[in-house]
Amino acid sequence: MENMPEFNSDRREFFRITDSVYLEFSELDQNEAERLVPIIRNPVHNDSSEQKQKLDSIQTNLSHVIDQINQTDRDIAKALRLLDEKINLVSQSIQLQQSHSDKRDAVDANISGGGMAFLTSDAYSNKATVEIHIEFQSSGSVIHAIANVVSCTKVYDAPKETPYLLRLIFSHMSELDRNLLVKHTLSRQALERRLSKEQAEH
């Protein structure tokens, strides 16, 4: 999907990445959308989300401490970063094992904190409202949002199973999910830059 057009190209407040994600989405009528808006803006904080918030807080504090240690002993700081990375990989592996995502096909999407674009089997009318769940393969984290259709056009060189390019702009999302989404795009972008740099060096 290297030739996928960028969505919402006049907006530049968010970084964009191309990522392979799991999607569940469906069109909403006005009543359904109105019912969902307060739920999405203020999601019920279950045990899982509370634990995630605590883990995020610990991660932030740990990163700060490692940065401080790095000023006096780089070897210890490096060892702590490697240990932290190892723990994160184990955690992601456990989350993926608990996920049912392996029963679905991943979708390549152009995505940012403001919206996304991907190929789909069905056509949607402009300004249609869509409820969407986005699951990241790398972490198993799920974003829940309401989005508006910017455009849905037929792409003649696309696979016949998914001939339409659907472009969405997020209209409603919790701050927690928005921050998670932006953090994911920044992390992916940093990874891509690091890999490109390593390839250039070799």
C-alpha cells in the first residue's frame, strides 16, 4: 500500500504511519451515534484500563529514573533499558496470546491521531458515521472511536476483495485513547527511522 493516498492532507497536527492493524467497524445512524458519544468520551474504567494506566505511570517514572542514572553510569542505564525492553516484549507476547486477533485478517492502514485510511470491500457514502475499533498488533491495545467518512473511492489497481479506499476522520475518542494512538504512531515512526538508519549504515 505504498501508493495509498494520504487522508486529510491539509491537516498536519499528527504524524502519519502505515501500520498493519485489526479493524472492526460498522456504520451508525444518528440515534446510535448520539448514544455512543458519551460512552466513548468517558469510557468506564474497568480493571484492565486501570492497570494499564498504572503501568503507563510506572513506565514514565522508570524512564525518568533511567535518564538520571545515565548521567552518572551509562552501562547501568543501558542494562536497565535492555531489561525494560525485555519485560515489554514478554508483556506484549502475553497480551497477544490472550487476544483473539489471530482469527481475523490484519489490514494495512494509513493512520494518525486525526484519522485513517484503508481499503475495504464495501462503499460508504460521504459524511457517513462509523464506529470503529482499532487493535494494534504490536501491543494488543484497542482504540474505540467514532469517525466520519471523508471519502470512499474505487481504486482500480486494488485487490478485487477490497476495491474501495475509505478515508475517515475521528470525531469522538477518549483522551486516553487519543494519547495511546498518538504514542503508538510516534513509536512506530521512531522505529522506522531507526531501521532506516541501520540499513543505511550497512
